[in-house]
Amino acid sequence: METKWINSNEIEEGVRLLQAGEIIAMPTETVYGLAGDAMNDVAIRKIFEAKGRPSDNPLIVHIASIEQTSLFVDSIPPVAKRLMDAFWPGALTIILPSNGRASSLVTAGLDSIGLRMPNHPAALELIRKSGLGLAAPSANRSGRPSPTTAQHVADDLNGRIAGIVDGGPTGIGVESTVVDCTGDTVTILRPGGVTREEMEAVIGPVALDANLSNDEAAPRSPGMKYTHYAPTAPVFLVDGTREDLERVIEERKQAGLRIGALVFDENPTPAEVTYSLGTSMEVAAQRLYDALRRFDETDVDEIYVNTIEPVGVALAVYNRLYKAAGGKVVHPTKDA
Ligand code: TXA
Ligand code: MG
């Protein structure tokens, strides 16, 4: 299949493809999504196939107004309505009881459904002009870092999807926060662009799913159980100072390995390849997936990065790094 490159002033072409049951990549403010008609089994099957995504991992559905939620849910709990009013359009996916009208492939057979109104003009125009709710997981091959540019999408999915709408680099750089509003407590299943602190300022206490602090617990967000965001070379988190990081890098170099490093400043390291994630967590979120992807263009054997304090948007950055590392944490002071 030839993948059409669609400029953001050619949205009509994207609308036509979506209405024909095709799947296309679209920009959002978080990462690029791979969009298809949420009520069309054929389109949804194409999404799972193009990504190589396990069929037990449900998709989230993108809408363009709060009214459009009524296509997929019969009622909105008051706490969810307050989150919508405060954070939509934006990087917040809200899990609600499904009314069963989305393709059963979208919800992977669950009785709940994730909804989000993206804050991106091209995505909103695609939804409005097609008149469809758009199921859209991140537009990467399953397991790879999510795409933050149209070129990242092409690198993973060229020839496997009908089109890519190029909206330039995405603004936030990590995915939306996934929050479960089906029970008595509001629980974050996946940290993301909207922070726990921002939500608590609006609705009071918000819980973190046990899986986010204890990797042994059974994940409630099916997607969280798979290895994610991983470059080819193994990633290790270093629980220590910047000096500890450099010491670990020196040791591994002495063992004959080529080392990559990710750092939260602009200073060099002893590693063969160092990528800077900038000096703020907002910039780190924007740069993270591009940096992880770029390691695959190098010949490093191992990648090292310091742990960070998981508060605010750093909770999302830390969660993605922890997943990329497959949970491998080095404790240099303890281990020494
Ligand atoms: O920012 C984002 O959320 C991007 C852009 C394209 O909108 N989309 C995205 O989709 O990251 P995806 O499919 O890569 O991640 C959605 C996450 C997965 O971890 C999935 O398991 C979880 O949401 N999820 C979806 N439906 C769910 C449900 N009913 N209950 C619990 N978790 C659900
Ligand atoms: Mg994803």
C-alpha cells in the first residue's frame, strides 16, 4: 500500500480516507495517533494489524466536543464532567462505562471506554468534518517509542497505512494521562500530559494505580503490561547523582562497551553518544521519544540515564524511562 503524505491544508483528503474505512496518522498535541472510525470493525482491525498491537489492549477514542461523548457513553459522572470542563481539549483520556456502541475491538471486550478531546486543530478538523469518533492509539509499531513527528510515523508504518497528516512536531511529546472514572475513586492508570497535581486542584485527591509504584501489581490499563518505548540497546536507570552516572559510564566503557547517555542538562558525559533532554521536564517530555529513537541510529551497546523525582510532568517522563529500561535500575552507591 502506498502511504499518502497529507499536508495539514489538505484535511479533506484525510476525511475522505477515514470515511472510506481507511486508517491514517494524525497529529495531536501529545503524540501522533493512528486514526480510524471507532464504529467500523474493518478500520479497527487495520489499526491493530498495522501496529502489531495485541488485541487485548483497548484503543482510546477521540472526539471533538463534550456532546460527542454521547455516541459512546450513556452518562457522565459529575467528577468526570468537571475534568472535561477543566482539561478538554487536552492531554487527558477519561475512562467511562461504555454504552457498547464502539466496535468491540476498540474496547477489547471491556465494558469501559477511554475518551479524549485532543487539543490540535488538524485532529479536531478530521473529527468534525468526518463526523466520526476516531479510535487512535499512538502511531508507532507496538513496543517502539511513540512518534512525535510525521517522519517517526513514516519510519514505523510507511506502506502499512493509507496516509499521514503532517502537522509538524507535537507540542507535549508524551501521551495523555489516562484516568479511570468508572469507580468511586479517580485513579491515574497512565501518567501523561495533564499532571496529578493539576487534576487534584480541580477535583481533590486522585489515586495512582498500584502498578505505577509497584511493578508486580496487576495492571488495570492493559497497555501498561507490555514492554514499551524501548530502543534496541538496553536502557538502565542510575539511581544516584550526575557523578554516579558518569562513574557507571566510565566503568562500562572500561569493560569494552560503547555507551549512550541521556542527561537532564546540556553538559557532556564520558559516553560515546550523549543526548540532552534539556533543563526542564517540559522540554524533556518533548525530546524523550526522539532521543530514544535516535539511539537506534548509533551503535551504542547500553544506554544510561539518571532517575528523576516523579512529580508533575516528570511522573510521565519517569514512567516512560522506567518502561524503556524494562525496570532495570542501577544503585551505584549501594552496589559499590
Ligand atoms: O496521547 C495519547 O493518549 C495518544 C494520542 C494519539 O491521543 N494515544 C495513545 O493511545 O497513547 P494508546 O493506545 O497508545 O494508549 C492508550 C492507553 C493504553 O495503555 C490502553 O491500555 C489504555 O489507554 N486504555 C484504553 N482503553 C482503556 C480502558 N477501557 N480501560 C483501561 N485502560 C484503557
Ligand atoms: Mg501507545
